[in-house]
Amino acid sequence: MRSKDMRDHIDRFVDILDCCFDNKLDSSLYDATLHCRWYSMYGSGGPTIWPEQMTKLARRRWDLSFDFRFPSDKWWENLPLIGEYSGSFGFEEQLHVCERTCANLSIYPVDLRVDQITDLIGCLPTESANKFEQLSNGKTASRSVWFLRSEGAVGSLELKKHLDWLLTQFTLPQEKQERLELDEQLKMAIRCVWWSRFGSGGPFIPHSLLSVIGELGLEVTLDVQYFGD
């Protein structure tokens, strides 16, 4: 497959998985990991995963692991000396190659005010502003925004812990989710920041979290960066 969209590759994988296994295996008997490698052209960016894909993988008990690679003639020279490099990182190595990570719930309402979003979500935002109001950076909001950020609340380089914290801060039962959907132009997603320390590596997301995020109908975007020295 020649597509540069990670979502197309995951869709292809899920289709093959369904075709090959055809529900013949009891998914409760095993856990598995889908390793996703993503190459950056300019040192920033990242893939997006659809909620339907997370739901399908979680149903099969497949975790997601990412391995990002950034522009460098000899990227392997910057790898940490942790055993023999085999092409993918274990859990401890994933933490070692991470410089910074956090998870953000971002909501951009159109018809609803941000105080109404707060009532529906059930927790106070890290930052919010209605359209044309002033943001904390001194700029004027070009559209209404409601943010809940894990950074500063979670002191870990493990993205899973940031997602755990984020998802336990708010409740979104069906009736409240339906009220949010009345704002047809509202956009709501989880954006994860992940900075590489050495120019490679990536986070791990277990199927238990994929299941929760998928059921909430949230896209997950990984915004990855590498700044070198």
C-alpha cells in the first residue's frame, strides 16, 4: 500500500485480520500489539486514528504501538544503548526515548457556549474562551475553544497515564453526548503531544484505552516532534 495516511494502513490491517481469523479465535485468550511505524519528512506532524478503528482493534484485544522516525542520515547513531536494537522498543525503552508527552481534550463548539460545554462535560477546563474573547496567551479567540490538558497534572513520560487521567476527569453519558451532537458543527478530539529525545521511538496505547476512546467517538491525533540537540 502506497498511502501516507496511517488510517488507510490500519483499515487494511483490520480487513486482513477479519478475513484471516474470521472470528475463529477466542480474543479473550490472547493479547496482541499492532506496531505502527511513521516517518516524518520535516521533523513534526503525526498520524490520526479514527474511533471506529480503535473500537475494532479493542474488540480484538489489539494494543497500538508507534515507532516514529525523523529526518537524519544516520538516525541509528542516536539510539540509546539499551541492549541490542531489534527494530522496535520495549516498554522501558519507550519511556527512555521520550522527551515530553501529554494528552489534550479539545472541543470547538459553534452553537454552544463554553460554560454549557463545562456543564455537559462535568469538569472545569484547563482553558476556555468564547469566540472573540481573550485567551491566556493574550490573543483573541477566532472561534470558541474548550481545552482540558494533562500537562502539569501528570508527571510521567508514559502517554498511557496521561490518557488515563484525561478520561477519568469527565463523564459523558449518552444523553449529554446527544446534547453535544445538537451542535452539528462542534469538533471534539484528543490530541496527544509526544517529543522524541533521540529521533525515534513512540508511545504505547493499550486496547483498554482504545475501547473507551472509541466508544466516546473521539479521534486521536499524535503530534510528534524532534528538535535534535
